[in-house]
Amino acid sequence: MSIRKLSRSMLVAVLLVFVGLSPVIADNYPSKPITLIIPLGAGGSHDLNARVFTSVIPSYLGQAVVVKLMPGAGGQTGTAAAIKAKPDGYTLIFTHNYIDQLQPLLEKLPYDTIKDLKSVCRINYGASSVVVRADKPWKTLDDMLAYGKKSPGKLIFTTSGNWGATMTPGARVLLEAGVDATYIPYKGGGPAMQAILAGDGDFMMSFPSQAGPLVEAGKIRALASAGNTRVFPDVPNLKELGYETGTMDRIVMAPKGVPEDRMKILRDAFAKLNTDKTYKKLMKRIGENIEYMDGPDYDKLRPVNQEAYRVLVKKISGQ
Amino acid sequence: MWDNFLQGVLLTLRWDTFGMMGLGLMLGMFVGALPGFTTIMAMAVLLPISFFMDPMVGIPFLIGVYKGGIYGGSIPAILVSMPGTGASVATTFDGPSLTKKGKSRKAMEMALFASVCGDLSSDILTILFIGPIAIMAMKIGPPELGAIILLSLIIISATTSGLFIKGLVMCFIGLFFSMIGQDPLGGMSRFTFGFFEIKSGIPLLPMLIGLFAIPEILQAVEKKITSFVAEEFNLKAGEKLTFKEFRRSIKTIIRSTAIGTSLGIIPGVGQVVSAFVGYAAAKNASKHPETYGKGELDGIAAAEAANNAVNGPTLVPLLTLGIPGDKITAILLGAFIAQGLRPGPQLFTEQGPLVFALLVAMLFANIIFLVLGYLTIPLFAKVVTIRKSALLPLTAIFAFAGSYVYRSDPFDLLVLVFFGVFGYAAKKLNFDVTPMVMGYILGPVLEYSFGQTINLGRGDTLHYIFAARPITAVILAITPFITAGLWWRSARLRNKHIKEPPS
């Protein structure tokens, strides 16, 4: 056997091994821990939600899911890292609709989230409420908007950061109502709430974990809430009042190109969470809903949302 | 309230509470001591464990990690000049010099005692004055914050080892570095030249390690000394702190505790600022300010007592309003919520005994920590007695590894090298890099509050400040006088130096 022949047969053998192995790898997926990138900082609601579901999901996936916090540039650092990762199903990202669907509209980015990421599922959504300090005269959302309309620029909208989860829904309401307000961004929901309580701001959008205790204590009043079901029993939804729902969707995504069978394994595992007792108990404790949505369904929603945001961004920043 | 308090004390007296708190303290200390790992990371990773524990076990466990981690961060700062966070930068002024004199154990013991004293007394003050602290915290909005930071930056620039003007120059360079990346208010990219890597700004940790640890390594190589601790002191590396030395610093510890407790009311920036202000105050009050920065135990006490005294008051907005002031309290909030406790105005009335139990647990954590910390110090002190030929490469490895593990981004290594060279050059030119670091850390906060104030004033900022913000107006009014005073003092010190050059 000549050397040439030998090397050729070795090559064939090697190729055969690879061909033979690949279905085996797929069958074994996941065979090592999965990394879950969170493009946001420690201690936020994404961090907390992820800590809950990653402590339950190993029983359905057979592998650990390791959280990797990659904050920076408003979520762009982590998103870029997830998109650059090898599409083998071992790197996922846990993000939200404003990073995914709105941010690419604000400036030129080296990626296109809608094309480069595919949804595994929507875990749940955060439904914030329009809140004002208890001594403000407005009893309903319409009262407040009427005041804003009457005195342009007077109404101060305190946000937790530009184009974030608590600014965008509020901006949408203000735009639809034709109110010209002063936007003041704060570094996160905590400082924003402090500004409301101190009277530096007129209203903000706040998530139930923060707003709940303050509403019960009578320090602030909720005028309207996002989401499909009411957050506070006697406070109407934005939807009921004729506005967009304005939720923050918490979504698990994978870079494009992950084999379909692996996507299915992931989607099935996350779907099973919804019947898990521990998961449901923990989610209830942290005050989050389990408004799950399957990946393919959510992928259909993304371009639709993006078009709506495009109009909003154009109107507000005048670009 | 007294009933609640007593019930709370009884709730804490449990073996598992104490055991897990001790475990948390040790874990926190070791993680905090590792360069590149932060207390916040440790807490975020350990948070889910607390979900499955009893509230009276899980939350003290996290509190343990938190307290242990903050002290742990001062260990590499003292030994190899590697501050893990902005809060331990002030500890690097005297720590490494003490280590070189063979007093690393003394330094670490002083840091431990000062930390525990500062923390304990601020916790007690917090429990006693939780109401007034909550009201005061509400008074600090963006304009006040901006004014306080402006004044702090001037004080920090003035207390550096060199000239005031040099300090200011470095401070401005730091402010400039902080502007690289996304602008905090509008979200626009600045000074990135289209590079995506620096869009999120320059990372703090590689910058700190580069500025403080790399020049130390280079200098040690330059001097060709064979041991990190000078030969003649080597045997004394294990010498303990004497009571006399501790007593000498009691005044400093009390002063720093007062400073830390009052600055702790300012959310987010308290720890960093208070360590510096505490240090500056001690230097000013001392009869021999020239020894500060050259291995003065009192300097360690000043910085460590101040940055730990912040811990108590930072919890107040969290407990009374459910508002986390910084990332650490945000993680604690997560732990509270997952346990079914919702921090807010009603937490005290609904869960009074439990809240007091947690506060009392914090007090006990300090005492346990005093014992655990004291027992482990000799272990850490041994590190610097390793031969230089082994210690220096090890430090270099830790510097690079620490910078990398922080975000697992190779770009951070470039940042480390850049600031390493920058720090070395600055040292050779007698520029102190501290004001730069502070400018860098506080720059975004200053910019944020400046922008917010402009927005709040709706075009007439000056009128707004003087009409609606009396505290800001007062701080801004005294700032020029303080600046002039510091300038004058710096000029006088310089003249003195020229007349009688230091031996």
C-alpha cells in the first residue's frame, strides 16, 4: 500500500468518523453545560428571573445552564457576544424586546437581531404600571394626560434609562395622546422611583415588585398597567384604555444556525417548566407571571413590534 | 419597637444561621481576595442557593458573602497593590508600603479591626436612626448628588501626594476617560472611533489592576531586589498589631465611621467617596501628614473604617422603600423577594421581628467575622514572604488572569497593558493616578446628575438651584472657598518642601 493510498484511506476513515459522529452528538445534546448570556447587570429583574429558571431547568435539560452577565452599552455588548457565538446550542441569550427589537433602530450596529437571533421562547413578561405620587391630583391616566396636554413640557416623565423597558411604553402613550412631556432618565428603576417619591418627577412606569409595596402603603398611586391581565385589581390596563399593551418580554434566544433538532430540545425543555411546581412557586414568590410563548410564535411578533417602534423612534427623536 | 427587637434577637440565635453566615463570610473573603472576582459576582452566583433556605438562614448567608467580600478586596490591595473595586483604592496608598516594610500582617489586622469597628457602629447607628436616615436619603436628588461629587473630586485631587494642580490634571484625564463609550443620558457613542469594543466604555477592573499593580511589578523588577519584602524585615512578616498601635488610630476610626455613615446615605457612590474623604480627613488632622502614603497604619484604618461604615445606611432605602441604591443591595432585594418578603414601607409593620432579626444578624456577622478574619490573616500574610522571583511572576499572572475572568473579553488585556504603562509613566513623572481613577468612577455619575439637573431646571438651571435646591446651593457656594483653601495649603506645603527637602 503506497503512502498516498494510505493517506487517502485515512482521510476517508476520518471523514467517516465525523459523519458517523455527528448524529451521535446531536442525540446527546446537551452533553455539557449551556451558557446563558444576560446582556444586563447583576441584581436586575432578568438576573433574578434567570436565577429562578436556571435552578429548575437542569431536571428537564439534563445539563446545567450557567448564567453569564455581560452588561455594557445598554445591552449591546452581551447581544454582540451571543450573535458571535458558535451556533451549537451551547450559548443562549436571555434578553428583552427593547434590546432585541428597538435598539437596532437607534443607531448602526454590527448585527441585525431579527435576522441573527431566533427565539427559544418567551419566559414571561414584565408589566409595569404608570404610577404617580399619592398627593398628585390625577386620579386617572386621562386626568394626567389632560394636564400634560394643557401645559406642554410641564409633565415630567421619569424613566429608568433611555429607550428602556419603562420609557418606551410610556413614550408610546404620550405620543398617542399627543402630550409633550419632559423626559428625565435615571440610572435604573430604583433611582427613578426615588425621584417620584421625592417629587422630582411626575410619573414613571414601575414594575410590580417595586410598585406593589409602595401602592399598598399609599405612597404612590397606579393609574394604568401594561399586560393582558390587571396588575392591580382596580387599575385598568393600557389595553382597556385603548393603548398598546406595553409589556417587557423576557425572551430566551439562540444565535441563528442552531440545528432544528437542538432548538426543539431546548424549546421542549423550557415548555415543560410551565408545569413544574417549584418553578411556578418560585416565580409566584418573586411576583412574576408565567405568560409563556413558544419560540416560533414569538419570532412572528418581532418584526411587527419593530415596525411599531420604528414609527415611535422617528416621531420622538425626529430622525 | 422594643418587642420587635427582642423577638428579632431571639430569631437570630440559631446554629444554622450562624453557621451559614460564617460560611458566607469565608466564601466572600476568598472570592473578594481573588483579583478579577467581585463581591457582586459572588453574590449573584450564590443567590439561588438562598432561595431554597429558610429566610433566617439564606439572607444572613448572603449578608456574610457581602461583608466578607468587601474586606477580602482589601487583602490584595494591601499585599500586591491590586484593588478589586474603587472602594479599596484608598487602601493601596499605605498597604503595599507597609508590606514592603514587613508589616503586612499588621496592615491586614488594622484593616480588619477598622472594618469591623466601622461596620458595627454604622449598623448600630442605622438601627437606631433608620427613620431620619430614610428621610435624609430622600433629600438627595440629582442636583445634590452632582454638587457633592464635584466637591469630592476637588478634595480628592487635593489630598494626593503631589501638587494640587497635578491632581486636578489627572482628575480631568479621568473624567475624559469616563466619557469614552455610550453617553449615559442620550445613548450616543462618543470617542469610540467606530470600534464596537469600547462602546461600553473602558472596563474599571482591568484599569485598576493596570494602574496600581503593574507599576509595582515594574518597579520591583527595576530595583532588582530579591524579595518583595525588604530583606531585613523578612522575618517580621508575621508580626502582630500591638494594642498601642490600634489605640493610636481609634480617633481616626471614629472620624471615618462618622464620615462613612453620613456619606452612605448617598446611593451608589458612598463607598468610593467615603474611603477617600475618610483618608483625606485623617491626613489633615494628623500632626505628621507626610507619613501618609508611605506606609502609615492610620491611613489603612481611615480608609477601611470609612468604606465599611457605608454598609449600614445603604440598606436603609432598600428596607424602608424597597429601592436598591446599588448593585449589591439590588441582589439583596432579589433575595428578599424570593423569600416572600417585599421590602417597602410596610415591611416593618408586617414583618417587624424578621427585619430586626436580619439587622441583628448583621451585627453578629461582624463579630463572627472578627474571629474568622483574625484566624485567616497569617495565611494571607505568608503570601508576600515568597521569593520575589516567584511572587512577581505570580502577581503578573494574577493581574492578567484577573483582568480576563472579569468579562472574558481579550480586549480587557489591552486595557490592562495600556493602563499599566500609563501608571508606570505617571509614577515616574510624579503624577498620582488616584484622582484619575476617581474622575473615571465618578464622572458618569456627575454627568448624569448634571444632565438631569439641566432637565429639571427646564432651561433656567441657576434659578432652579437657588429657588428649589437649597442644599445644592450651599454646597456649590462653599466649593470655591474650599478649593482656594486647599490650593493655599498645597502651595505652602510645596514651599516647605523646597526649603527643607525630604531626607
